[in-house]
Amino acid sequence: MTETSSPRTNLKVIALALAGAVGGFLFGFDSSVVNGAVDAVQKKFSLTASLTGLAVASALIGCAVGAYLAGRLADRYGRIPAMIVAAILFFVSAIGCGLSIGVWDLVIWRLVGGLGIGVASVIAPAYIAEISPRQLRGRLGSLQQLAITIGIFAALLSDTLFANAAGAADAKFWFGLEAWRWMFLAGIVPAVVYGVIAFFLPESPRYLVLKKRDDDVRAVFARIWPNDDVERAIRDMREAITTDEEGSKKGALRGNRLGLKPIVWIGIILSVFQQFVGINVIFYYSTTLWKSVGFQERDSLTISVITAVTNIAVTFVAIALVDRIGRRPILLFGSAGMTLSLAMMAVAFSQANVVNGAPALPGAWGPIALIAANVFVVSFGASWGPVVWVLLGEIFPTRIRARALGVAAAAQWIANFLVTVSFPPLAQVSLVLTYGLYAAFALLSFLFVSRFIPETNGMSLEQANTLFPQKGSAKAVSRER
């Protein structure tokens, strides 16, 4: 495909990528809105630590199912209809969570929202990758993570505003509803915005080629790539699809070993490492965590918002560098930074005293833990946060991209669920052990990237696919690099 373009054409594609990335905003908003509500929900429904973890993590089960089904939905009906389904599910969930009358219906509505977020988490990177030229694909693919970080920030900021306006998260606010309920109801706004935007987006040209709708492909290219060689682009995409046809007949995602193609396993492992470093503990439980070491609720919420702003800022760093220095160096740098900062958090909490059943960090150890947590967020936000989504959008062949992305995203949500639901009981046992485990996974992520992940910078999607094995064992990656 000739992917030369004018500045005007680039602006059109950037606008489409930004619109597609709104799904990432829903992802970030839904996953973090519970942060400010968790203590109030625990008090309202008299929850144990394990039930609290379930209430927080229940959405992630729905996310895993939604992500797994998203590929089939997107391949059968298209990327745009899948986006609209995600928006509807999130809209219904926001209302249900805000008006829940018990922990179990809260869990059910969180599951519904999770289905929508799971779909959005797959469709957004697939759509962005499929409309982006090679010279912009890394930066545009990073918009997914930028949208996630902005969604996290918006959720934490709205949580703070509602809690401060009402006096506390469990205090009565508008129409006699507690502030924590309005935290969930605020999700109605981004759900509606996402649904409306989806109606005006063009379908992915690669999906249209997959469905042999060449006239529609030409119409889309006339809109977003008017100067491109459309017939050559269609031919290149069809050749890539044909190359994978034989493997698809044998079972689409299936490989010779361990049930799945090696490239799918690579996507799964990347996704699992992205979550097993414990990043979402910071965004789901940070308010509770900082309260436990001496900060007041108002201060804890403010710290969480500052952390979210930091996460947004460093994502811009990744966007600026991913198409310049490449994916692989950024991931290695991030793994090293996460390992060191998480180890420092483990050391800090090893100095904690237990006061009224909660850890209290003496002297300078509180600020040290706070600094280490933010260094961890910086290391993750500038590397594994955005770059994993870029890789997931570009490493899979066209014919299996949506389904393979769905499997990888489902694995990510399952890993997220395991980390989220296990944190409260693990924290009760030992925060030193908890952060030590996350540091160990960060170190393993460094070793995995150094051995198995080649550089895809500057390549078309079809060229990037060839760097990863489609048959044989995953060890072939290091040999083929």
C-alpha cells in the first residue's frame, strides 16, 4: 500500500483515530470510577474485604467476556456496530450501578458495563490500526492508552468533585442520592457521546476488504485517503488475507501446539504482563491505600487525581517517541522502571507500623512510598500502557485480527480481575509481599520482551505480521527477529 499522505489527509485520519479512541475513554472511566466509591459502597452494604474486591472487580469479568465476543461481533457485523453495542451496554450499566439497592445487583450492573468496556477495548485498537498509515500508526495506536488515561482522570476528578461537594462519598447529594451513586451515574455522558460518534465513523477498510465490499472500500479511501493507490491497497490487503486463509480453515486461532497460534500466545502474554505488574491497584484502590497510611479522604482523592494527571502527561511522551525510537526499547525501559519503583514500594511498606489494624508509614517512608508509586505510574504510562495496545493492533494478520485481539484483551481483563480481586486480601496479609510480587512480574516482563518481541516500527501491518511466527513454537520469534 502506498501510504504517502498530505497534512490534510493526516488530519482526517487523526480525527478518525481520536473518535475511535473514545472507547478507551469509556474503558478508563468505568474501570476507575469505583475508586472514589469503594469505601462508601463497603460501608453501605457492610462488605468484607473479599466482597469489596468482588464488587470492584466484577466489571472485569464482564470485560473478559465482552472482549472475547467482540472479535466475533466485529468480524460478522463490522467495527462500527460493535462500537454502538458497547455504548449501549455502558449506558445501561451507569444507570443500574447508580441506582443499585444491594451489592449483588451492583455486581450485575458492573458486569453489564464490563461487557461494553470489553467490546470497546478490542474495537478501538483494531479500528485505529486498520485506518492508520504506517508512519503514524504507533502514535495513533497510542491514542487508545491516552484516552484510557483521560478516562481515568475524568473518573477520579468527578469522584473528587462529587465527594467534596457532598462532604463525603457516602453523604446525600442531588435528589437525595448519595455522592457515590452520582459517581456511577456520571458515566451516562461519555456513553452517549461514544454512541453518537460511532454513527458518523466510516467502517474499517480492511474489514470491508475481508467482506469483499470493494466499492465501499473505494468510498472510504476517497474520504480518508484520496491520494492513495486504492486498487493497490485493496490488492495488498487481499493478499495478506489469502496468506492466512489456510491457517483460518484449520481453526482461525488454532496452532500446532498449546491450542493457539504462537502469535496469539504472544498477544496473551503481553496483555497479562501489562496487568500483573499491578497498575490498576493504583487506580482502583489508591484512595483507600493513601487513607490507610495517614491521608484524609479529601487528600487521598486529590493524590489520586494528581496521579491520573501524571499518567496522562507521560502518555504523551510515549506518543512522541513510539514512532521514533520504536516499541521494543520503550517496553524495556518501562519494565526496568517498574521493577525498581515497585521494589521500593515493597521496601517502604516493610517499615510500616500497624495502627488500629492498618499500616502506618513512619517518618519519610510515607513520602517515599508516594514518590515510588508515581515513578511506577510514570514508567508504566510511558511504556507498557500505550505500547502494548499499539502492538496488539499490529501484530495479528488481518483475517484473525479482531478475534485474536479479543482473546488477548480477554486475557488482559482476566489478569486485571485476578489482580483486583486479590489485592484486598493480599494487602491484609502483607503489602510487602504484594508489591514484591508485582515487582517480580515487572522483571519477568523485561525478560520476555528482550527475548520474544521484535521491532515493528515503520512497517505496514502486513510487514509487521511477518516478524512473528504463525506456526510452530513461540521460540521462533527470537530466531526470526
